[in-house]
Amino acid sequence: MELRASTIKSESGQLVGKAIAFGSQSHDLGGFVEIIEPAAFDNHLSTNPDVRALYEHDGKELLGRTTSGTLTINKRSDGIHVEIDPPSTQAGNDCKELVKRGDINGMSFGFVAIRDRWDWNAQPVPVRHVLEAELREVTVTATPAYEASSVVLRSLADHKREGTDLNELWLQYLEV
């Protein structure tokens, strides 16, 4: 499994962020950089896979899971966005506090590449384009490989300030 990173924030106890930024170049990953293509996860996500949300890629620090409804994954034009309802555990509370303080503002993801294409002539290092992959996990991290990722802590008050229609928001949560 391969691991990469993006950004997140914490809102109303819920962690919200962009785990995967399409078309964004990663940091140097050890002699190459990587770009996730927009359709890379389409096939896998269409199967409603069991994806986990973790704290710093630690399988013992589970924050949410698609099969339990505590992790929601949404593909948008700019990337894969997530909403995590973390547990009231030490890891969940620590993670929310660190995001709230701004100490952690990134996300990462773990995947298995199915198809990729390499540009060996790119300078200064080769570029790997991930064309198809299976998403295994998303993680809240202080060290994202992609600067275009983000995370925040969201609250009900934030929705009200943004003018969000709370009835519409509730219906969206019920659809998940």
C-alpha cells in the first residue's frame, strides 16, 4: 500500500477535508513526484468499499469507517473530500484538538495502484500519473505529501455563519 497526503479541518467535532487533490503534484517521494488523475478512484469507489479514516496512518488510531457511516467520501471536480465523525477516544479527541489549534492541517491517503503511467523525461525528477487505484485509507496528518490537501474542525455554528440551509444539510446526512 502507498501513502500520500492532503489537508483537513475540524468542524462541530467533525473533521472535514480534501484527502486527495486531483492534478496536484506531490512533494518528492524519493526520486519521483506523483499526480493523481481525476478518474483514478472511480471504479473502486463505485463498489462502496470499506475505507478507514486513521490518525497519522496508524491502524490502531481509527477515526472513522465508511461501512459504519462515520466516514463519508465525496468525489468533486478538484479531488476526494471526506467528512469524519471521530470517536470520543483519546486519539479522536487529540486529533480534533490538534486540528482545531492548527497544529495539524493536512490529510494523507493510502492506496494500491492498479494502473499508472510514468513520464521518465520530466525534470527534475520523473512523474508518476496514477490512472487507477483502490483507496484503502484516509488519514489526518501533520506531514502531507500533497500541499493541496486540507482539514478543519466544523461546528454547527460554522454552518449557521456560512448561511447553510440546516434542513438541506440534515437531508444530505440522511442520504449517506
